[in-house]
Amino acid sequence: MNLAQIKEHLKNTSNINFILPNGSMVPEHFHVTEVGLISKHFIDCGGTIRDEKVINFQLWSANDIDHRLKSEKLLNIIHLSETKLGIPNIEIEVEYQNETIGKYGLDFDGINFLLTQKQTACLASDSCGIPTEKLKVALSEIGTANTNASCKPGGGCC
């Protein structure tokens, strides 16, 4: 979800709920402690230099259980970040503290915001020899492609 999409969803809802991938909810007394622009400049294993940018929302729950962030307040925080930080309309990543800081994608089901799982991946799989699909070979087929060249003296296998 990008910034324009979350702003549109926030305009049409008053309560903000975030649901984790396991189905549990972020406690409703969460805070949005940061809205920022994260820039990652890196080189992948194939030697390609890359730039990635995401908007980061950091969610945090404290013991102030009477706190409830409403849509209007989050829209004000987003507007302030756009004005002061020049945040563009790009994808949002959400940080939330579980056992460790987790990074999630963001989706919306019409009522709740869904924190979606993110995965790592090789960005240069064509350069580093990783097959796109695991090769499946039966052990009984190994060495049977050319039975005349089986491993015997003069057979050419060594």
C-alpha cells in the first residue's frame, strides 16, 4: 500500500486497527511513534547498485491503555511528514515490536489494516547461478543417460 492509498482509507474510517499475519491484533492503544522515509543504497550479489525507498510507520504499544489513535490524528501526522520531510507517494513498510522488531507490508481489508509478511530474496538470481526451480532428479536415473559411457576402464568417466 502506498501513501495515497492509506490516506484514502483513513478518510473513510474512524478507528484504526492493525492485524498481524498470525491473526492477532496490535493492541488498540498503540502509538505511531515515527513516520519517516527510509532510503537503502546497496549492491546486490550480482554487482548491481540499487536504491530503494519506503515510507516507514513505527507502531509501539505502551502501558497507557486509555490511548486511542484516531484516523484524523494519523492523517495529521502523515501530512506533517509530507510537509516537513518531503515524503513522496511510495510504498509503506510498518515496523512493530514483537519478539524483535518486525517489518511488514501493509494492506487493507475494508475494515482493518493488515500487516503482511515480507520475505527476503536474491535480486540477482540470474547472475549467481541459483536455479529458479529446484532440480528434481531420481537417484536411480543418475548415470543412466549414457550407459555405454559407464565408469569402467576406458569408458571416459574419469
